[in-house]
Amino acid sequence: MGVIKEIVLNEEPEEVILFFTKPELGISLPQLDRFYNMAGWAHVGDNMGLLNLVRNMRDAGYVEFSGGGIVRGANWREPIFMVEGKYTFD
């Protein structure tokens, strides 16, 4: 199992979205949808649950919609699993 799939399966979706928005380019909604679809909608239920979660994170200032994707918001923070060094990326 790849590290990204392991993260999607094992971490809270809010933390995963923060992870995917760490790079300045962020992630598109279709890309995010695909990661969760491939993981059997772990922790979000379905694509509407995922979309609602992203909207809630936007309302809280963690992410923003920009250029067709999701990017860091004013209140963005490092995902907890990254701070803890839980995963190794080789």
C-alpha cells in the first residue's frame, strides 16, 4: 500500500486535506475525490460528505478555493501526523 493511500485510510480527513494543501498549488476537487474514492470513501462516506467537509474547512479558514482547486487558507496549519513524523516518504 502506498504512503498516500495509507494516510487517506488512517488519518482524519481534515488532516489529510491539510496535507494535500501544503504545497502552494494545493489539490483539485477531482484529485481529492479520486483519492477518497480509491480508499472506499474512508471517514467521509461519499463525495457529498467530502465536499461538505471541504466547505466547512473553508468556512473555518483552513482552506480556500482558488484557480479550480483547494489551497491553504489563512488559518492553515501543519497536519498533526506530519508534525509527529508518522510517515516516511521515500
